[in-house]
Amino acid sequence: MTDSSRAARGLATAMAAMGTLHFAYPRPFDRLIPRSLPGSPRTWTHLSGVAELACAAAVAHPRTRRVGGLATAALMVGVFPGNVKMAYDWRHKPLPLRAGAYGRLPLQIPMIAFALKVARDAR
């Protein structure tokens, strides 16, 4: 197995796990949905879970890996406002929770870079 296929497998596994969690435990994800979005937070939670599962499937298959990596990076950019909302909502929580919420923000950058690397390596 090549390094690029290991990276793709890791990304696909992570996206599949997160997508599954959106259905198994939706409540924490519901709280990340910005109020400005129309409809119910649960609908957006489920839609983002479907998007994550679709990205996982696309990254897992070599023929769609490049598009899957790009879609994963775009999805991570798209969910960033939810992470900002969480950081704002948790600004008065105890320090460990607040640190976790704030820590998610800069972690998006390496996650997006990783998805783009998987896409680039799929060429």
C-alpha cells in the first residue's frame, strides 16, 4: 500500500466515522448549526452527515479520489461557521471545554490541507 492510498484510507475512515456520528448522535451537531440557516438544525445535521459519507465514499474509490478530496476540503470550509458558532457559544464554559472549542478552529487548516493533499496525490 502506498503512502497516498494510506492517506486516502485515513481520510475516508475519518469522514465515514464523522458522517455516521451525525446520525447516531445528532444532538451535539444540531447545536453547531448557525441560526441564520433556514429549516431545522436536525435537517442540516443529517445533510452534513450525508455529505460526509458521500465524501468518504468518493475518497475511498481511486477513480473518484481526486474529486472526493476536493469535495472534502470544500465541506470542511463549509462547516467552519459551525465551529465558530461553537467557540462563541462556549466562551463562558469551563476552560477545558472552551479550549476544545477554540482549538477546533485552527485545526480546520491542517484538515483542509490533508484533504487537498489526498486530492493532489490522486492524479
